[in-house]
Amino acid sequence: MKRAREKVVGENEAPQAPQKSKQHKTCSYGSVFGESDLHTSVDWGNLPHHVILRIFQFLPLVDRARASSVCRRWNEIFHIPDLWRRFEFELNQPATSYLRSTHPDLIQQIIKRHADHLQYVSFKVDSSTESAEAACNILSQLVNCSIKTLGLISTAKPSFMNVSKAHFASALTVVFVNSKSLSSIKVDDTPLDDPSLKVLVANNSDTLKLLKMSSCPHVSPAGILCVADQCHGLKELALNYYILSDELLLALSSEKHVDLEHLRIDVVSENPGQVEFHTIKKQSWDALVKHSPKVNIVMYFFLYEEEFDAFFKEETPVTHLYFGRAVSKAMLGRIGMNCPRLIELVVCANGLQPLDDELIQIAERCKNLTAMGLGECEVTCRGFIEFVKMCGGRLTQLSIMEEVLIPDNDYSLDRLHLEVSKHLGRMWFPDMMPTW
């Protein structure tokens, strides 16, 4: 029987227990921090200041707040102004939204410690009036702000419209008066009014460049002209079609007004069953383009087929067209005849009649067309290839749903993608789902 080999321990020697490795607040990582040894251990608490700041910039707010409790140094970095220039307040009620809100304690901390650091701020609210009122309450406290960009966003039903006009105007006035450097404002679907716009331009006329205020029923053409008169750096304006008129376009085209780069017009039925829209004269459109020759005129349509009668009967200098509902063949035919400046066209739906002739006419007459999107429509493969052939390589964006294309005797879907790719000068396939 073999005897096990034993280690002899001296009489005065205590047997040594195996040492357990101590855990340190270290991490092994490689040359990302300039270390050549991939197994170098570094204390997270002693990371360089700029590295911690960079990490914080990538963290979601909740994780950033948790990380700030690691040590005093990380907490100090958590409050550095650079981290608080951009912030999105999310205000949701448990009864009306499954999304979580920005914690009230954090909101108060921001107001107390970082109001003067905020530069790019947005408020996202759900459909409840309470959330919109909470947003107004926060705005009312930003007395030391220097905001450059402000966005009020309703993620569901426009809840800002339920807030009293006086409360909303008072809250906005605080920001308009104290910021002095607002350059971009998005206040769609809100009770914004003309007096508020006057306060805005009185304090931010030298900096304002973008103003989006679609579906603001208390704003009049006079309010828009007040902005255009005084904000000579204004480049982008968004409003509803119901406020657009020949008089307004002619006024915007006078020498003293700005040279707009983008004019966005939302065409929406304001009242259920509304079927009549006013017509803008060709002379008014021509005056605007003469005054601002590089202006992009973007129109979003959310109408029913019977509501389109007032549009595109004469030449219209629209550059970007989006149809969110079904649009008739006749309407698309008008576009081909009367929209020579068209750059982009998106049609989400049409009837069950092939649009070959309409697309070919658009390709022939709209020489600037570079982007096309088709959803629930029908086009024969032959007609679609003819359209692409006429447009050629200038079509930089072509998003066509696969079910839009109808195979015919000349082309199958497999052959179609090869032919289209040849005329575009790049590989192309139809889409499986909408990209717009």
C-alpha cells in the first residue's frame, strides 16, 4: 500500500491556509484607455475626469443617477453643466400611459441646480391634462434659463390644448423673456396666441431661426407677420393650411421680410366632414418663390379624396408632398401637370387602379424628382420600369412596397429588380415594409 506523501510542518510553524484573493474595485480592460497590458487593473474611482464624463454622456438618465451614488467624485461629475445642456422631461400619468415619468425629485433638482445650464429642452406629455399642466408648471420655474431649443410634444391626444390659454401663455412667457437666445421652437397643437408671439420676437428676434406651430388655432396671420417682420434670421416656418392665404404669402414675399428656406404646410380637416378648402392663387405662390427662390415648400395632406378639389388646379411650386391617406388617380395626374419643382413624393395609399400613366407623367414633367415612396397602391412592373427609366440615376431614394408591383407578361418581380437596378445604377429591391 502506497503511503501518501506528506509535508512536514515544523513544531513552531502554523500551517498556512491558502490565501483568498482580495476583491478590489478594479476592472481589466485594454488599450481603450491607452494601456498596453490587457490585464491592467484600474480603480474605477480614479478614472480620469474626461473618461467618467464621457461614460455619463452615454448612460440613460436613470443609470446616470444610479452611477452618481458610486462615490463623491462621480456625484460631482454628475452635476457638471455639460451633462445638463440637453434634457427631455417625460410627464405621464399612470392612468393614461404605461410610460414612466421623470421623477419629481429629479425635476426639482434640475430646476434648483441646472436651470441655467439647460439649452436643448423638450417636454413629452401623454393625453392627460395633468401632464400638460405639469409641463407648464416646470416652464414657469425656468426663470434663470438660457434655452436655445424648446419642443412641446404630445405623444397622444394633444393635451396642451386642454390647458387654459392664460396658464399656457404665462408659462411660455417666462422662457421667452428669460432665454434671450431661442433659435428653434416646436409648439404644435398648443394654445399659443399672437400676444405670446409678440413676447417671443421682442426678446429673441436676433436668434430665432425655426418656428413650428401647426394646429395652433389662436395664432392669426398677423401673428405670423409679426414674427416675419422682426426675426430676420428665420429660415423655417411650419403652420396649418387654414391660416395660409394669398395676402399672407404676398406679405411674406415683400422686400422687408425674411428669405425662408423651408415652409411646411399641414393640410388637415379641422372639422369632421369638412370638404371645402380655399384655393391659393398661382400669382401668390410665384411671388414667394421670386422672393425666396431656394425655398422648399413641404405639404403634408391628411384629407379624404373628396376634400382635394381646391389643390393643384394651377401650377404650384411645392417641392415635397406627403399623402397620409388615400389620394385619387386624378389628383396624382394634377401633380404631374402642375408641380414642376417637385423633389419628393410619398403616397401612402390609393385605390385599386394602376398608376402607370400618372407616374410616367410625373417622371416626364417633374425634372427635379429625386425621392419616391409608394404604399398601398398598384403599379404594373412594366409601368414602374418605364418610370424609373425616365428618372434614371437622379432617384436617390426609391421606397416601393413589394405588394404595390403587379407582375405582367413582360416582367416578373425577379426580373424587375434587375432592370430597376440597371437604370438606377445601384442595387435595388422592393421594400417589405414602409420606410417613411
